[in-house]
Amino acid sequence: MKIDDITRQSLLYDFYGALLTERQKEVMELYHEENLSLAEIAEEFGISRQGVHDALHKAEKSLEHYEEKLGLVERFNRTSDAISEIDSRIEQMTEKAGDTGFAADLDNIRKIIDKLEA
């Protein structure tokens, strides 16, 4: 699994994990957060490695399905990108404005944006 895939699964789990069954949540947490192998998870639950693989695949498929329907992760990514772009432009404008009242106004806008990112 590539880093981008791992990051995506993590975000999907953060947004939609509460919608999974308890078993799916446990498998996802052990595999993605605790970094246990399929064999280690199988041993923990007393099931086959294939059973763990199937549970993990089903959970990941469910998360993808929720994202297709609701689009929260995509919206979050777009919002984060927009905030970064706005912050960058404010920085550029602040440098051009120097020590004017306009620079103070830009700084206040940046503080509002920082609250969104917290």
C-alpha cells in the first residue's frame, strides 16, 4: 500500500470510522494504527488470515462507499487547499503592505484562518 493510500484510508477512517461495525473498527485500528500484520490480527481474533483480509477489505470498501455518497474527505481536502492558498496570498500582501493598517487587517484575517485550522 502506497503512502497516499495509507493517508487516504486514515482520513476515511477519521471521517467515517464510527459508521463501521465494532469488528471492522478493531481490524482497521490494528492494521492501520497499530501496524499489525494480517497474521498477527488473525491470531488475536482467533480467525484465519483470509478472514482478517476479508474484514479489512470490506471495511475499506465501506469507507470508500461512504466517501462516494457524502464526499466529506474531498470537501475537507479542497477546504484545506483553499485555506493554504489564502494564507499564502495574505503573507504576500502583508509583505507588500509593510507597517500599514492594511497589514494589521491582513494579520487579523490570518488569525481567523488559524482558528479554522485548529
